[in-house]
Amino acid sequence: MNILEPTLNPKKTYEYEYEGVVRIGRDMADLAESGVKLQCTFKITGVSIQTFLLQIYNMVFEEFNGIPGQSSFKASPNLTKRLTAELNRPFTFEYSKGQIGDIKTGGEVSNTIVNIVRGIVGFLHVTVKTTQRVYELNELGIHGVCHSAYAIEENAASKELYVTQIVDINDCHPKAAMYQGMALAEENKNSQQRGKNAIATVKYAYTVKSVEGGGLITKASALERHHFTPFNVKGGNCKLQATRNIVLLKETDTVGKPVTGQVKSRGNLMYKMEKSVAPIPVVMIKLNDPVSKIADLIKRLAQDNIYQLNSTSSSDVLALIQLLRASTNDDLESLWKQLSGNNEHRRWFLDTVVEVTDDRVLKFLANRFKAGDISANEAGQALLVAFNHLTAEVELVESAKEFLTIPFSKSHPLLWNTVVLSYGSLVYRACAHETPCPVNTVQRLGEPLLDMANNGLAKKDDKDMVLALKALGNTGHPLSIKTIMKFLPGFSVKADSLSTWVQTVAVQSLRHLASRDPLSVQDITLTMFADRTLPTEIRMLASMILLETKPSVALISAVVELLLQETDLQVASFTYSNLRAISRSRTPDNQHLSTACNIAVKVLAAKFGHLSYRYSKALHLDWFRDELLTGMSSEFYVLRNGTSAIPTEIISKGKLYFIGRILQLTELGVRAEGLKELLTGRSEISEDFGAIDFATIMKILSDWQSVHKNKPLLSVYARVFGQEVSFLDLDLDVVQQILKSGKGFFCFPWDQYRALSERRPAEQQDGHGFALEN
């Protein structure tokens, strides 16, 4: 018997029966499962030699919720009616030699309905090689271009072929998948190599009957299994099982010419996702008349939670969010007019409206910024959460640029910082799932931040430069490297004259690029680390970023050679302690780096192993469990410059390893160069920093003139999920405001303590003092 490729006769009409079942559960006794079933009959009629018309009818949709063996599928007439209305429309597809081509239907038909059609006609898509019995190939299917393995058996008596196809859904490039959430969590391939949290395969079985001109698929079935767990699938998991079947009912000659109507191309066989999928509701409620329902819910929630949190109101919060997402722009404006007069109602509305994750929340907040009818504090909180929850589509990021030009955004320094940093984070998320991100897109979105950095450099304004560099660090796109290098010492003439404060921010802005473009960052940071003319702090930060790029053994060896010739013990101590800390790491991302660092430590231990904690240090603690694919790590950096007891900079980081990703939970940093410069060498301050010294320090701060006005006394920043969300530079103006507003609070206790301490020796000499006895 000759092996024949599947085909369809354009002069025939084929009628098939289809059934598809999807079930989700733990696959354990007495545990509930959920599922759906779709049954229908469909006809395939030839339009031309390679074009065929698909018609679906006799649709039945059923649902399952219960325990297998005790419950059964129940009909869902409403869903059946809605599906029938859309699936009754004509669909056409191209078909030749077992391959499905372009699928066409009306433009009003949703991608969800077209995907159902793809799943049905996908049974006709099979690659039969006439000269091989067993073979493997990468081919297009409903899941994407995936790796498939085929096996063919013949039945000479019935003149049938039995084709078995196994598709590895985990090995698809490209893959029909949409990723939402976890954009700020870096994917970790080493962790995924230790175990999987999701595995999926599909097995197809075809019966192909020999007919005139080729083969005809008379029967086909598919068994698809997905195993998922937040941890390792080896330790137990949830299972999704989908079974689909088609059976040929009859084959007849086509009578008349089929009518296709107005159709347009909807793509090939690969599943297509809706551009913006609304969040799945947790609470099923009626969404009619949302304004009055939202107002009532907010008033009730404000009343119930005015003194303490009421746990019973959780469902009301979910219902409120769902209603807000069903509201229009006019509805939101109407609600603001109703609720803004009451402080509690106003707070609840602003805290929940940010969950409207599309252009409506941007328009609402833009109206508030332009009208100026919210405070800077309210605006900062609302915008921070709204930008973080916003669907990071290019069109929405374009709309968010408007906030950089609204005058109200600059009405308060902290608000302006929040606007710029949040916009940088939004650009980062817009490119998180696209590698590489289109250059034109990044240029368009990042242009305001690049211009801000260049303008700050031209005006030599430290504050503008710092803010722009921090925002560029949040975006983390390789396109910004050239701009950042203008602020790095040794790479630009202008950068050499910048303050160390600006230079340190420029070095730290490379942190996201360490994973996105490691080779470029390695060249930059190694060059700075090797340049002994640069400030000590810059070289230490460069070595820290260099190790975050996960350098090779060869690059670590180069660092070792530089350290052996190092004369600055602060740089040597910091880099050596960092290498030693990583050498003990057990997390997957440091799997190869820890081995290289272990070798480096053995070479350097004799020279630098004795350095005490008076020098700069890096600490690293972590744990990781393979059976859970979960771990945590904590890092602590102390950067010193000279022998002062006050560190130049302190950085603390915490990371979570989960489902094959690395989530940088929090990072706090304090830079005290200005404070150190102010207090170092003061004879009136003792080395043990007693209580009297605090009064002296307050007096020094109140008369602060020795430090440059633009140099901050203290710089503090906070990063959440790797994104800098806020920072505060405590400069001369801020300190004077604090001292002025809290003069009595700060000065009175210390003045009294000083007076008491000065009087005590005289009283003790006169015999009027007091002493503690055992």
C-alpha cells in the first residue's frame, strides 16, 4: 500500500462530528474538578481547488463543576446560544497536502471564536511523509511552531494508515502564548533546568483512508495534558486534560455553489490572543448601572473600615473593582464629583480606581493633574500604583508620556520624582516580553528621558541628571547605554568633572542592563574597575555591577589579576568579600559564577583574607530548595572611603526565587557622602558619639555652610521589584526646613541634657550628686 498525503476533494461535501472536553483538577479521589464540553457537527465544502468552506451547526455547550463520578456535565443554554450565533457565520480555509493555510471569516468575529475554529480544522493538519515511517520535524500547529514526532502504521486489509503524532508544547518557537504579570521578575534558565513548574504535551491519532487522489481523514483524536505547580511538578501538581475527537459521518457530492460572504484573513492555524484581555472577574455580579453601585459600595466600605479593617468586606472590594472596570470615562468623572467632598470616600475612590488598568485611568488622572483638585501626596500614590498596574501596551505608554509635560507634575519634588521614575518602569514593562524590543518603539518611548538627561548635562544640574539617570536605570534598555556613558568617568570628558554623586547614580543605572546586555556592561564596568584614578566608590560599584552580569571564568581571572596589583584596600576588601560571598552561593543564577569565584578566593585569600570590617564589605546569604524550585537571598554592601566610621554608602537587597524567575523584592540604599564630609574632622564630636554629641550635630546642621548647597547631606532610595520607586536627597534646603519646623522638638531635649551634664560634675564635687550602687 502506498502512503498517501491527506487531501480534500473540492467537489465533495464532508460532514464530521466533533467533541471537545477540557477538565482541570488534581486528579485525586474525592477532589472537585471543573470542565467544559463542546459538541457540534461541521461540514466542509469545496469552494475552489485549495479553498474550502466550514459550516458549524448543532452546537451544544456543557459545564462541569463537582467530583468526578458523583457529578456530571450540565447544559449551558445561554453560552450555547451565544456561541451558536457567532459560529454560524461562514469560515473559509486553504488546504493542500494535509496543510492548513489562511483562515478567513468576518472582521466582527472575535479571536476567541476563530481559535475554536482553529482547534476544529486543526485535525486536518497533518504532515505525512510518503517515504518514511518514523520522523521528526518542526511544524506549524495551533500551539505555534513546535517540535513533532511522527510514527506511521499501515493496515493493508482496510487500506488505512494509522498516524501518531506527539507534539512537545514546551519546545515551540514561536509559541502561541500570552504572558501577563511577572514582567518585573527576571527569567532564570538555570532554575528551569533544575526542574519544571509546567509541562505540556499533545498526542494525536489519525486514521487516514485511501481514496481517489490521496488520503481522507475519517477519524482523529487528540489528548492534551498540562501539568502545573508553583513549585516542582515532580512533587505533585494540578492537571489540565483536554480530549478532542472528530469522526467522519458522511461524504456527498456538492450541490450548488457555496456562499462565503464577505470574509477577510484572520491568520494561519496558530492561536491568536486578544490584544487586551480583560482581567477575569473573581466575583460574578451584574454590571448594569455601575455609578450608583460604586457610590454605595464606597460609602459602605468607608463606614465599615473607618476605625479598623473589616475582613468581611473583602468581597465588596472585589465587586467594587469589577464595577470600576466596567465604568466609562464619564462614569469616573461623575463619581469623582460625588465622592471627592468626603475625605474617606475620596480616599477609597482614589485607592481603587487605579485598578482600571487601561486608558481610562490615564485620562482620569490626567484630568485631576490638569484641574489640580488633588494634593501632591494623593497624586503621587495614585499614579505610582496606576502605572504599576497599567497594561504595558505601547499605545498606553505613549499616552502616559503626557504626565511628563503637565505643570502639576512639577508642583512638588517628590511628585515629580514619582512621575519620572514610574514612567521609566512603564517603559521597562512594555519591552519585558519582547526580545529584542523594537528600536523604533524604544526610541519613541524613551526619548523624553534621554532628552532630560542630556539637558541636565548641558545645564550641569545635578538634580536633573540624577533623576533622569535613575529613570533610565528603570527602563533598562540597551539603547540608553550611549547616553549613560556620557555620565561615566573615563568615557566622557564632561563626566570627569561631574560630582561623585552623579557618577554613582550613572553606574547603578546599568543594573538592568547587566542581564539584558551583559557584554556591553562588562566592558564598561571592567574598564572603570581597572582605572585606579577613579574615586574608590565608583570602582566598588563598578565591580558590584560587573559581578551581576554573571561573568565568565576568564573575566573573573582578569579581576583576580587586577586585585593582586591593587593598592586601595577599600576596593580590594569590597571586591574580595563579594567574590567570597558569591562563592558560597547555592542559588541557580550563581551556579556557574560561584565556581569561578571559589577559584578566585583561593588565589586572593592569602593577601586579602585578613582585612577586617573597618574596610568595605559585601555580605551574601541565600538558600534554595530544588524540590520546591524556591529560594531566597539577601545581600548587604557597606562602601567606605578612607578610615572614617561613617560609611559612604550602604545597600541592602532581598530576592525571591520562584517558578523559574528571580523577583528582586526590595532594595534600600543610603548614601552619606555629604554627612561624612560635614562631620569628619570635627574636634567637638567624640569618637563614641554620646548623647551630648547629638546636640552638637544638630548645631552643626543648623549652621551648615561648609558643604556645597547642591550636594545632598544624605541620599536615600527605595526599589521594589527591581524598580526605583522613590528617592530623597536631604540637601541644605530640606534640612533647614526640617530644623525650622521642628526646632523645639530637636533642640530642647539636647539643650536640657547638655545643661544637666555640665552641671553634674560641679554637683558631685559639692557632694550633691548621685551614684548608682550595687
